[in-house]
Amino acid sequence: MRNVRLEVSYDGSGFHGWQRQDGFVSVQETLEDAAASLLGERVTLHGSGRTDTGVHALRQVANFHVQTRLDDDRLRHGLNAHLPGSVVVRRLETCADDFHARFSATGKRYLYVAVTTRFKPPVGERFAAWERSALDLAAMRSAARDLLGTHDFRGLCSTGAEPKTTVRTVRDLRWIARRERLAFVIEADGFLYNMVRAIAGTLLDIGRGRLAPDTVRRVLESGDRGAAGPTAPPGGLYLLRVRYAEPCFRGPDRGPRGTPGAFQL
């Protein structure tokens, strides 16, 4: 029996989130079914956290315990052979027995992307939010600075599972502005239910001029969810990275014919 951790990418638009749910297709169930088909036994997959319906992941991390003679590379290839095209195991490695994808995590990084065009784009609708309003990026940047540091984020999340605390520390927030794209990357020690989407919806409303630039500060002080902006659509949200104290998935991904691509480090 060994502990195996996975780095998983998926298109969340066809799933009812990460967590297994009776009667609904989830990413967790899809991966567990693939493992059962390959290994002939059920495994329990532990994810670093839940992504909601329609939310994507580029580097979700999960782990499970399994007894198999397959080495790491053959196990990864076998799992991918049993997965639909919307899910792929990017990396797989045997790890310490006490590693837990959720409880060992020290932070996460998310990306939120909006397409800024006058008319709705015909391609990629489920991979970005559409924004046709003129946006004041300077006001959005100013408001976003109030998110940095340790705050009570109860006013910037949705009701759901009750956490022990709604205090989180935002370590970094950076903007990416292109001709028809606007995005931000946010990193924190953890996130609450719909926290990033609530932040995105609030910042977009500030950019539209519907909310004042000091709205973020006031919502953090009051904890009033009603004073913030709407929850932004899920299609623009991506889990980019999960951080751990120990190094994970280091080095280039070498295959039988060498390292794919020309730019892996």
C-alpha cells in the first residue's frame, strides 16, 4: 500500500464540481471510477479542495492510497486511458504516507478571466466571463489593494459549509490586461466558498462604476455580503496552483521519447 499524489487538470463545465454527489457527475467520482476500472478496486480520492460547478483547474492536487505493482508512470498512463478528454492526470508520484492533498496544503492560487468585447464571443464561452461594459481598471486596481493582508472575508463569500473561521490571508493579487482580456491572479492561505467569484463580481462592478472603489474596504469591515457585488460566473475561474511545504512534481515531465515540448524546465 502506497500513497500517491496526482496533479490534475480539468474542464469543469461538464461537471457538478469536484466533490462526489449522488446523481451528479463530479471530477472526484470520475477519477475514482477510472482508478476502479484500471485497478479492479475502489479508492478514495482526497482533493486539495472543492471547485464548484463550472469551475476549471489547471493544477488541482489529489492523493489516494493504493496497492499496485504499476510504477508511477504506468499508473498515470493507465488512469488517463480510462478518463474522458475533459480530465487529465498531468503528473503522478508516490509520496510520504502522511501527505494529504487538503490538510498538507499551505496556500492556493486562482485565476479569474473576463473577455472584454462589445459582442458575445462565439468561441470559448464556457472558459471566461463576458464583459461588454467599459471598465475602469485603475479603480479596480485601487480596490483590489484593500484585499491584501489578513481580513475577515465573511462579506465576500457565499453561505455553504460552515468554516471554523472566515479569516484568510491574501498574499498577492496581480492583474493581467490585454486587448480583449482582463484577468487577475490571487493567492491566499485558503479560500472560502465562492470567495474568488465574489471578489471578481465586486471588482467588476467597481470597474463598471456601479460600486465605489472603497467598497472592498467597507465590506471587509462590515462583513455585509449585500454591500458587495454579485457572484461572478464560474466559467472564468481556474485553480492554478496548490502550495505545499514540501516540493511536489518537480522537474520536467520526461516520457519514453524525451521531454515533450521545447520549454519545460
